[in-house]
Amino acid sequence: MSPVWELDFCSRPLLDERGKKVWELLITDPERSFEHSQYFPNSRINSAELRRAVDALLARPGAVRPDRARFFRGQMSTIITKALTDAGIKALPSRRCFGVMCEWHLFL
């Protein structure tokens, strides 16, 4: 894993069994040498859940804690910044998240 992550957390055009939107967390590095995707019900969209997901990813064998993580979605800034800061990772708002943006375009 890279010392830099790119991260996005947004609603997807999918519905769960209750008819509610499903959210997706996507984490990758700039080279896309690893990708992590995880789905969440809309009732679990908060910094604590995101922090648990980040901690679980970092607990995997061979995982390397990044120095920083870039994200571009301003609407999620508070949740992402709090979760990453609590996990000891510097959160950086950025429009230069090409690995994550490429993944979203493949989905659409």
C-alpha cells in the first residue's frame, strides 16, 4: 500500500431491501495498486463507521498506514476529516484524486 490514499464516500444508484440508497466507500492509492470497496446502509453514514472501516483495512496483513488521504467530495468533508484524523491520518481535500475518479467513471 502507498503512503497516500485517495478516498471517496458517496451514495450509489442502488437501493437496499428498505428502498433506501446504499453508500459506497472507495479507497485506493494514486497508482491503483490496491482498491478497497465497501457498502453501507444510509443509517451507518457517519465518522465512527468510516473510522471502523479504515481501522479494519489497516488491520489487514501487510497494510501500511498512509501519511495522508486525499478526498474530493466537499459534502463529506466533516465525516471524512473526523474519521481520518481520529485514525491518525491527515485528511486533505483535493481535486487530484484521479484513481478514485477513474473508478467512479468505470461504474457509470
